[in-house]
Amino acid sequence: MRFAVNHRCGGIGGARVGALFAGNSPISVETPALLLSTMKGLPAFLSRDLVANLPFPGPHPLHISPIDFIHGPTPSIISSIGGLHEMLALQNCVLVASPRDSIESLPESVAANKLGASFETPGGRRLVKPSDYMEIISSLKPDFWASLADEVPARVSEKRNKASVDRTVRWLDDCIALDKTGGSNIFGAIVGGASVEERKRCATEVAKKNVRGFYIGGFGLGESMEERPSLLNTVVDILPEEKPRQISGLALPEEVLQGVAAGIDLFDSTYIYHLTLGGLALVFPLDVLEGEIFSTQLHNFGDVTKINLRATVYRKDTSPLVDNCSCYTCQNHTRAYINHLLNVHEMLAQILLEIHNTHHYLGFFRSIREAIKIDKFDLFCKKFIEGRRAHLTSSQPCYDGKESPFLSIQTN
């Protein structure tokens, strides 16, 4: 794996555009990039052919959780097939593995050589030791992967938070020692909850290790939008510039902008999946730097970023989800048709929605990259957030005059 920073918006630190090369591929993944969430290797409602035909050039990075493969084909079977790329026939996709899940505190009396992370799996709660985890990683053969992390909610005791950092650093050492490639594709996990000091301590320790990048975990677990920038900046300021940074838990457009502003390169989340499952379609404009970001037409239907296709207002709406959208769904189907499919519980509704939502959110990331390249990321954020604030003000007259929680984006 190779990574290069090609452009920084405003110099060292902050938003940046990079190129990530996986394996021996001459084609790079341009960052900041979205890692498409998968269930055992593929997005929930997209087949292999649909994934292969996603828009925008270059290989598409997919996020997989090794914990999903605890039940199913054994590691030896997956390994004999040639790994997950071969098993899923996704040779041209970049597979990124990280074990994001709820992790419970382990008894302090457990012997050190048996320490592991406790995960909730379809077969019940399972204790996964570094040796178990590395066996799965070795069989899946992802392009790069994150070490085990004890991710705790923001509001835990100081003692519990400190223990999570100690365990995460110890597990990283164990994973590196067990890795047959010597850590050539490992991302060191960084945790610390909502504590600036613990985040700093964990980042400092992990930055000393032989890792190729960094997995910043523990976000989206209760911290506020206002305190997140300082936590992100505390971590990123310690990490070397030349290595990529991945994060979990930042899903909403406003949260992604916070991460990009701090210098994050890769974002994995289940945002698209949950939108699709709820019958929601992304509709916000992508040309943020040109004209009005949110039209008055969208203000009439609630949330300006998405619409609920189950609503009766779309029963006779023969327009596409988004005018001028080039995705298959918008080119061939109407809001009324998807409304019908949802209301009669046809799975085709989710397939069509996931095609559009994936296309639209990938377009959002492309717009972010283009704004960074022309040194207008600050303006991009400003216009997006101002449009969001204008909507909130107009749609919530009893807002009490407080600043919107979506406005806590600090750009460097």
C-alpha cells in the first residue's frame, strides 16, 4: 500500500487531497473517500455487477468487518479460495477491514495472553483475541486493515477510558507481532473517548509503531458536534502527514466536513444503508460553490438533505429523485414508482434507492475533493452550513436562537 498527499488546502494540516494505491495497482483511490459499507463483503442492496458499475473512475473502496466472518465459511476455506477478493469476484475493488462494533469491558482478572475484544455477533456474544482476529485477517486478505480497538462511548469513567487506550495499544502490538507481513498493511487504532488527554496519549503511542496508516475509532458514540473538532485536531496534529487516516462514526454530511477539515482521508459509515432502509433519498445539490445550496422547493418537504419516499406527497410525483442526476435510478424511474415499491414492500425499492444514494454521496465526496484542489474548501463548508442553517431557521421558528449543532466545523 502506498499513499501520497497531492494537495493541501491552506498548507500543512487541515483538508487535503491524496492518492491511495492498494497492492500493485497503478490506479489510485482519490481521497477524501467514502468506504462503502458492506454486509459480509457487498453493500446490502447492491450486487457485484452494480458495484462494478458505480460512477467515477478508479477502484471503489469497500469497508468490511472481519467480525462478520466469524460465522460462515471457515478462515481456511476462504484462504483456499484466495481471499475475499476472489470469493466475491471483486478483484478491482479495494477492501478495507476494521472491526467497528460495540465492545464491552472485559474482567480485569483475565490473563494477559487471553485478552480480547467482546463482540455481539449473530451467533451470540463472542470473545475475539488478537490471534483469532489475525487468523481471520490472514484468510480474508484485505488490502489494508485496522487493528483491534476497544472503542468506548464518550461518557465513561476516566478509569474505563484509560483502560481502553491501554488495551488498544497492547492489542496493536499483538497484531503486529502476529502479522506475517510485519505490519505492511496495518492501520493502528486510536481511541480515547471524549478525553483530549487520552486521545493525545493514544495517538502518541500508536504513531511510534510500525504501521502504514491510522484508524481513528470511538467517534459517533456520544460526543457532541461542538467538542469533536478539538478531539480530531488533537489526534491528527500528532500523526505524520505522509500516512493515511481512516475514521468511523462520522456519517452525516456535516460530520464528514468536520472530518475533512481535520485532515481525515477515509470515512466508513452505514449512512447510505440506513437511509435506504428507511426509504430515504439524498437530494441536496452537489454544486455547492455555485448558486443557492438549498432551494426553496426542498424547504417545503422538511429535511433539505433527503426526502422520505414513503410519504403520500410522492404518490403522483413523476419527477426523478434529483433532476439531472445521471444514476440509473434517476434516469429510468420516478418518485411515484419508488413510492409504490416501498408501500407494497418490494425489495427493488431498496435496490433503486441504494443505487441513487451511493451515487449521490460519492458525488458529494467528489465535490469536496474538487473544492480542496482549488483552495475553496472553507467556502464550500461555509455555503453548505449556511444553507443548512437557513433551512433550520425557516422550518423551526421555535429554535430559541441557539447556534445550530451543524455549525461546529473548524477549518485550518
